Amino acid sequence: MRIEVLLFAGVREAADSDRVTIDLPDGATYAGLLAALEVEIPTASAALASSRLAVDGEFVDLQSPVEVAGEVALIPPVSGG
């Protein structure tokens, strides 16, 4: 299956793009999607380790199987002041 992931902040800069398309085998989990993102954007591995995935605006459990969704976004950690 082919998943398009929206990227933000440092991961977006590392990828030099606001989105990336990842090919995953059927039955892959969101943890597998994160692992595939690390392979695709190796310079962002530190940021990926602390990021979360959201599907259609809802955070997902990394052990859940990937489902075809309208929007998958990689949400980096947020700090405030």
C-alpha cells in the first residue's frame, strides 16, 4: 500500500519537502511506517523518534495496522513558552 505522510518542522526541513510517499506491505503497522520514514529520511531519525503519527486528525497507536486514510501526518514534539 502507498501512504502519503505530511511532514512538519525539522522533519520537513530534513526531507526538503512537506510530504513523502511511503510504500508499505499489507498488514504493516504504524511503527513500521515510522521505521520506513527513518529509512527514507535518515537525517531526521532523532526527530522521528519523538514524533507521533496522526490519521485524519487523531493520534494512532503505533501497534495498530496502517489503514488507508485521508490524511496521515507526522506530528513533531511541540515546546512552548
